[in-house]
Amino acid sequence: MKINKAAARADFKKQAAKFRREAEMAEKGAARFREQGKPAAAKTCEDLAKVYLKQADMAENYKFPKWVK
């Protein structure tokens, strides 16, 4: 099976940008919850932002397996 690496990398880049936007939204939500005096909800949003940033890093730094030509 032939995989178009350039197209796949472009897809990964788009996905990473999407994850970064989601992380930014979660961080804004955390700040809003902190202002409202809801530390548990703020912590949840911060954790979610960390997950989104990790997913973005994984998408940007994906290494194709050796069998992919």
C-alpha cells in the first residue's frame, strides 16, 4: 500500500493546529472558572489543555514506520 507522506504530513499539521486551538479554548475556560471561584473546574480545563497540547506535539512530530515507503 502506497502512502502519500506529503499529504499525510499536511493532514497532521492541520490536526495539530486544531488541537492547539482547542487547548487555547480550554485555557481560556480555566481562567474564566478561576475568576468565578471554581478551582476544580479550572483544574479540569487545565488538564484538558495539557492533553490537547500533547496531541498537537504528537501530530507534528509523527515518525512514519520503516515499512512506509
